[in-house]
Amino acid sequence: MRSIRHVVAPVAAILTLLGCSPTDGAVLPTRPPSAGAAGIGDRDFPLDGNGGYDVTHYGITLGYTPATKRLDGVTTIRARALQPLSRFNLDLSGLQVAEVSVDGAGAAFSRQGDELTVVPATPLASGARFTVKVGYGGEPRPITDSGNLGTFGFIPTADGAFVAAEPNGAKTWFPANDHPADKATFDFEITVPRGLTALANGEPVGEPTTSGGRTTFRWRERHPMATYLATATLGRFELREGRTAGGVPNVAAVDPAHRDSLDKLYTVSGEVTDHWSEVFGPYPFASTGGVVDDYSAGYALETQTKPMYGGFSPDESIIAHEIAHQWFGNSVTIQRWQDLWLNEGFATYAEWLWSEHRGRTTADAHFAALHARPASDAFWTYPPGRARPDDLFDDAVYKRGAMTLHALRKEIGDRTFFALLREWVQRHRHGNATTQQFVTLAEQRSGKRLDALFDAWLFQPRRPA
């Protein structure tokens, strides 16, 4: 790392002999620049995200060749300093960094683990808006978790890549403030061998262009998005495009191995989007749809505007779950991973509501079947209101989370409950939220003290009565 001279603003003395106060023309003290923290402050994931700045936009330019698994990228990040910064970190796993600049000037940088430390040529003032540009390349290495997270991040496939990054796999393919607390808008420019398709969040910008045997696809997500929801999935796909009955642009894409699922994916995604728009409030984004890739991930992910289904044709229940996440998790995003039930409990309850809507099993019957599990069942020992970093996606986070909502519905009544859900997504639209904020809003709208209910269902390691 080359040495950088730090520029520190002078601190004026208080001239008591002259009777001057700090407001009598004296220069007020300013904080000297310091390093941004290596984590955003989530105690369960202490090195995820970074302190000292807020990202407003990512511009991601990628070239990928499946035959060699080589990725070359340039990511341009627009951000705002939250403190005077002498240096700051970005999250980046593997991949070799070739160059970094800040506001067009070359910046020193170093690597330690998944932390890329950037030292701008001139320290950044608090409140300053700045642009970071990182050139990098190599073979992406997805993350394989020994617990229940599976494999995630940028996952090479035979014909391209399956890209699903929850909880912290965005750093496997672009430098980022990789934590859901810092949302931003995105532009993608992805170049692949001719004959392949590159899919990303949001909507296409112009038509694909082909030159020299390679095709470039451009996508833009103009609504704020958490990094784990970003995707750049690519390969051979068959597409169906149109609009839902309610007028929302709808894009469904499937690997040829799953071509029989294309029409169902397109139709059900559209029906679910329109129905949730009536139940939860207006659809928060500009398009909907889904992607089925021929990679056996063992999971689906609610990637913003285009849920990903890893190697299987999803049934209605799963589609209902992932599309519900567009409201709960994507538009209203958790501030800390411990509140994951706000994503998964809500989306699981949406499955039950979809079943009710279709005239099948009612939400009450789903609730009763789960509550019939004996008190000794291990299911009751995991309080869903405090998701554990070593068991983040436990069944209880999903199902006990959903049961919490049904218990609340029964306590405050349907009219208040569904009005509450609509107000929740409207109040925190495109922002972040916490469990305490939901509890407070539920009490305000119902006029009831609900702390005992939420404590029993979310925080106690036992079956509620």
C-alpha cells in the first residue's frame, strides 16, 4: 500500500481574552477523518457490511465465460460518507482486484479475508458524496455453509451461473456493503457468449447488443434493493413476457430442461402478484416474474422482481411465498438478521392465505395442525423472534413466525389485521424495519397491549398455550 497524506481541518482555539465565542467568527472544531468500521454493526454477522458510509447506487459491469468460469468486472459505487473517512471497507470474497479509484483518483487498497480496504488520496468529509470504482476478476467461488444455508452466491453451472446470494453471498461477485441495512439502486451490464441470456433485477434497458460473438444485456432496478437480492443469473433460457391481468410487466424464464414449467410459472406468478396487490397494497416494483434454472440448489430465493427457483418447477404455494417476499423482505427489509421472521414468517403466512384464497386448507387449519405438535417437540425450542446466525433458516423462523401472525389475527380481528399489514408495507416501503416497530404499530392500530402475545410466540422457547 502506498502512503497517503491525511488532510485534517484546523481546530480553532477559544480566545477568552478577546471575549470571543465559537460563533464570533472562529472556526469550529471538526472531527478528524478516521477509518470506517469493518462491519455495519450486526452482532450476529460482525464483518458483514461496513461502517462510515451509505451506498446509493451500484453500477455493475460483468463479462463471464462459462467454459473457463472467468468473471471480469468493474463495479462503480455511488455513496455518501456518514463520518469523516480516512479509509473504508468493501466486502469482496476471492477475485483479484486490479485497481481502485475514488472520485476518479487512484486509491490505495489492501485485502484481508473478505475485506477490501480502500484509502482515498484525499480523506472524505462527513456528508460528502463520492464514487468508488473497482476493477476485478477471477473465478467466483460460491459460499458453502455447513449448516442449513446450503451453497449460495455466484454459482457456476454448465451453461452459465445461478446467482442467489442470501444471506451474504453478494460479495462473491461484486464489491459491496453486503448487508440488508444498506439498500441501493442497481444497473447491470452483463456480457456473455452469444446464444446465452443474462437475467438481472428490474427491467431491461434497450435491446441486447451482439459484437464479436458476445452479447451484452442491460438491466436496471430503480427501486432500492438489498445486496443479497441482486442476481446476474445467466445461461440458456426460454422466456415468456407480457403483463399480469392487473397490468404489471411479467417475465418468466426457464432452462430448457424445465420448459414444461414456463407457462405455469408465468401464469401463477401473474395471478399471485395481482392477488397480493389487493391484499397487501400496490405492488412495490415495476415488474414481476420468476426464473427456473437447471441447478439443484435445494431452495428458492425471492430475488427482487424475479424469484429464483433452483432446479425444480415450483408449485403455487412456493410461488405465493416468493412473490409475497416482494412486499415482506424486499420492499420492507430487515435492519438486522435476527428479525428474519419479518421476512419468512410473513411469506409463510402468505402461503396459508393463498391456500385459503384457492378454497383449500384454511390458515386456521394450518395453525391448528402445527399447534397440535406436542410441547416436547424441538420445534418449540427455537424462538423465531431471534434468528440464530448458525441456524438462520430454521423451520421455526418460518412456521412459528407465521403462527405469530395468525395468533395476532385472531386477537385483533380480520379487519384490523389486514389493515395493519397494508399500513406496515406502506409505512416502510423501500426501507428497513424491525420487530419492535411492528409490535408498536400493531398495538397502535388495535388499541391493545400485545406484548404478552408477541413474547409468547416470538421469544419463549416453549409452546404457547
